Amino acid sequence: MTEGGDGVALGPGPEFDRIRAVWRALGGHGAALGDDAALVEVGGERLAISTDLAIEGQHFRLGWLDPVEIGWRAAAGALSDLAAVAAQPVGVLASVGVPGERSEAFLTELMDGVARAAAYVGAKVWGGDLVRSEHVTIDVVVVGRAPAPVSRAGARPGDGLWVTGRLGGAVTAVRAWSEGREPSAEARARFAHPTPRIAEGAWLRDRGARAMIDLSDGLVGDAGHLAAASGVVCVIEADRVPIHASADWESAIAGGEEYELLVALPGETPDSLGREFEVEFGVPLTHIGRIEEGTGVRVVRNGQPVDVEGGFSHF
Amino acid sequence: MTEGGDGVALGPGPEFDRIRAVWRALGGHGAALGDDAALVEVGGERLAISTDLAIEGQHFRLGWLDPVEIGWRAAAGALSDLAAVAAQPVGVLASVGVPGERSEAFLTELMDGVARAAAYVGAKVWGGDLVRSEHVTIDVVVVGRAPAPVSRAGARPGDGLWVTGRLGGAVTAVRAWSEGREPSAEARARFAHPTPRIAEGAWLRDRGARAMIDLSDGLVGDAGHLAAASGVVCVIEADRVPIHASADWESAIAGGEEYELLVALPGETPDSLGREFEVEFGVPLTHIGRIEEGTGVRVVRNGQPVDVEGGFSHF
């Protein structure tokens, strides 16, 4: 989606009202806004660029993650934006703010986490910035090649709705920490070491993906963004949603903080595609619903509509 | 300068020791580090990319600047990194963190400042990220075309050392605020509304600039980076340094927080180039010293060496 600043189609919520107001304020200067990554033409090549800001106390706490994990998670979150548009990462930059009392080892381990995530997807670390700050702050910028990007806006009535992975683990870990408990190793790994679905995004594009988004705001929240961008309704059959072993149903439906892909595929796509995907990538691809005419998100359970408020807000 | 992670040539100082350690930790993943902007080859075109993080309380205070100025200054600082490598800005992304109690107007004005700085240099706002944070936080990413970049590393003995603008105003404003006084309008403008020297950087490149750097760390500090990258000594004749009307000599020599360019030009460059520059851009270009064999920075006043500790640290 490329909009000139007179509004970006996102789902409902005060956070998104703010983003809309900001883009409106950009007026004619804005370009290529509204997808997970900005898609821009430079030198005859289509690039996807995204920037992702994570701040201690807002997005993670120091007691939850070690520095390598903080760096990995921040970079994986930004890289996930490239996965969602089926781009191939090329380079990563990281701006880092650390308190003066933090050791040099903390900083090098944090950057090591960034570098590992970059290397995992075949990207290089191009540079960054280093400043002093009260709270650990990390902004990761990712640049990728996107010769054939997938947007949020291409879903059409009749398409099927699919999701990668098993959902709810990351938010289950956050809930445990917030309640003073240690999460299970499996839930913790979902938060601390998310996998950017780069190869998966390209594979889905090659199988005809019409629209794609990553689940940073949770299944219902991000389905709302995809529905708004495409001008359709996303119907989610709750019983089909793959739930992470550590999680309950509500966490899987509404929880965010993880980076799986939600994708609209042509209606005729056979469910056997899910098995092919799992053989290829070792994680499931599940047919969880469909695209219909209308607007918004409808969650259905046992044939009955379920009222789900659009995703948890960030803690 | 393109180094593979085994060390980046910067001037002395604990802040720079940290940066060196981080780049060392990146090992083989690092690329194109050590200049103001990362220089990368994408799609047959050379791009310059930089990311610049500014945090309330570290880089500015809310009582000093209005939101438009915060946005302008953050974007101008990042754009200045492109000026220093003689790149032409194409696009800007901004990740912004704001406290929950800040109004929507604050956020839109801040982004308006970013958009104005981008428009000033002919770049578009491509997108960004918006999160909640305790302190106002803004990371600006800039992407430019750099078909013929200038690095920090090309200065050679016999070159002349030149600087754009008049120095010391920005740090004079910061000192006034820190002492509870209101700075003069002229000093304030130098901090609140710095001009990224984009056209100037390209002009200097076309006049044979061998090495260039912007003065975010101050004249002596950044001369140290240029000297280290080029493997030379920068000799600065203090009496020639153009001092901003609001500033004293020490602020001009050692103060940072402003975005003029320090440039090494061939030794045969006539001083009349400074007049041509001033006619073109309305600000002076001053011949302030020379490049000699050796290492580090030597400040000379009335023919005598002066001991200047490498620039003020950030407040």
C-alpha cells in the first residue's frame, strides 16, 4: 500500500488513531506508508525498509532477557517486518542507548544478538549509533530487496486465511514474568528468541499469497490491520487457531509479542499446502479462516461469533 | 572507509573505546563501518545510510525546544551524516517514543519537524515506528544516493583543513540553559535549527574534497576522528577558526552539538574558494589549518601549541 499521507488503513484502537494522525500531519511528504515496511524504489530496485524501536520497561525488562536476547529480539522484530512483505534482508543498522553504568560487555553482547539475527537471515550489520540513556533503548533498521513485495491490501473475498507457527507462547511468558513467576522454557523461548519468517514469507509469496502481515499486535489486532488495508472482513475460526503448548486459547487469539505471519491465500489453495510448509520449515502453516466482504474481524467458535477485544495492548 | 570489524579508526576517548569494542564484537558480520554513514552497494547503486538516536535528557530537554524543533534537530543530525559523505538524501524514517501523557499534537508537531527537515533537502518521509516511552525518544534513519562518496580516510599530508559556518553557538546555548539562563536567539537557533550541509557537501566533493566529517563531537573531537581514519595529524590554527557571534573561543574549538563540515582539500586550493562558497551558500568556508604527517590533533595559537582536551562530552 502506498498512500500519500491522507490516512493509513489500520485497525481500530487509540494507538492506531495516533499513527493515523501522524501520517496525516506528514501531508504530501509521506510515501509508501502503511505496510510493515516502507517499499521504495532506489536505483531501479525495489527496497523494503523498516525501523523498530524497543525500550526497556516498555517492550522488555532487563530481568527477563539477557543482553544477547535483547539484541536478537529487537533485530528479529524489525526483520519480521521484511518477512511480512516477502523481502530478502540485506543490511541492518542498530542505534543503541545504554545507561552509563552498564559494562562494555553488556553492549557487545547486545550487538552480538543483533549480529546473530542478521547473520541468521543472511544480512550484514552496516553500522549504527551509540548514545547514553537512562533506559536500554535499541532501534533496529533493516533494509531488504523486495522485487515482488506482498502488501496488506491484496486480500479478496473468497481467499483463505492462514497463519504460521503456534500462537500465544510469547504473551504467556510475559504474563508469567508480570505475575512474578518464571515462564516455562518453551514460552520463554517464544519471547526471547523469535524467528523472523523470512524464507517462509518468500515461500508463501511464491505460492500466491495475496496479503500478508506479521503478528506483532496479536492475531486479532493484525487481522484488523489486514482487513482494513484490504477493505474486507477477516473471519477467524477460533477452533482452528494453532495454540502454543504453553498457552491458552485467549493468549493465542489476542496475544501479541510474537512474529508469525498471517497470510491470505487464494481460496482454492489445498490444505495440503500446510503439510508442505511444515516439511520445508518445521513449523505448521494452518488454514484458520477466510476473507469475506465487509470490514473488520469476526472470530467464530463452534459456529458462534465470539467477542474479542482487538488484542492486548503492550504492557 | 570500509572495515571488516577488526577495528574502526576513531579519535581517543572512552565513548569511542566502547564503539571500537562493539565493532570488534561484530566480527565478520560488520561491513562499511567507521564513516558518518554506512556506504553500501544495493542494486548496482551506492547508498549511504545512517541512523541517529536522540533521547530527552541526554541530547535535548523539553524546556529547551518545542516539538517541531526536536523533530527538525533529530532529522538534521541524521541528514548531516549524509552531508559528510557527500550523499544526496532520498528518504527518512523516524522511530518515535513518547510518554503516554503527551498529546497527539506533540507527536504530530514532532513528526512535522522531521518532515520539514526531510523536505528541506528533497527527501521523503518513508515511514517509522511509534511506541510509548518514559522519555521522548527519536531515532531518525536517512537513506541517500552516494555515487561518489567522500570518506574520513582520504586526508594526506600537504592538504589544507577547512570548516563551514561559524562554530560554538550550539554549545553556548546548551551552556546557558544548563546555567538556568535563556540563550540569545542566535545561539538558540544554532542548537534548535541546525542546517544539514547537503548541498555544501556535494559542492566540496566536486572541488576535490579528500576527506570530510561533520562536527557533532566538536571541532577538536571530530578532527581527531578524521586524523585517526586518515593516519595523519590535523593542525588547527586556532586564530583562524570562525567563531559564532554568540560564542567564545573555547566553545568554537571544543564544543559540539552542531553540524558544520570539516573538510580536507588539496593544498593548492586557493583561499578564494571560501568566497565562492559564501556567495553560493551564504555561510563562510574557512581555511583553518593543514594536514601533516603524524597522528592526532594539534591546536596552534599565535604559533604556540595549545592543550585542548578532545571536545566537550555530551552533557
